[in-house]
Amino acid sequence: NTITIYSICNINDVSWGSRPSGAAKSNTNEQNKVEDFKNFRAWFLVVWLTTNCLVGFAVVWSSRGEGIPFLISFSAYFLLVVLSFKLICSFIFHVVSLFEN
């Protein structure tokens, strides 16, 4: 988990082998993209950590022996919702990318 958190937090850190270019470009559109990416990355990390905490809580709660059937049905419905969301979003992305070109 530590390596995953590190990779999410440093996903755009490419300074380890790059040399700075001589001409610095300050484009507002490019700066907006960078800012949007930073916001997305921060929210992605918050959601990812929250879901990990919820899954950990569910595993600890179910290990007491009371909630195993609930955990199985919750996991199945959760996966159904996530996969449906991914399918719908990928379809929308595909349709939008067809009309952009």
C-alpha cells in the first residue's frame, strides 16, 4: 500500500532524468491543465484512501463472525455498481471521442 500511495502522489514527477529546457513556455491553457490534473490527483487519493479504510473496516467487522453474509452481498453489489459505472463512462468517452475527430 505504501508504494501505491507514493505512486499516486508522485504520478507527474518526471524531474529525475529531465534537463530543463532553455525556452520556458507559460501558456495559460497548459497551466490550467496542470492545475486540473493536480486537483484530480488529490481527489483520487482521498477517494482511494477512504475506500481502503471502508474495506478494512468491513473486513475487521466481518472477522467477528457476524457480518460474513452481509460482506459477501455488499462486495457483490459494490462490484456491480463499480463495473457498471466503468462501462457507462467508457461508452460515453468512446462516443465523445468519435464525435471530436
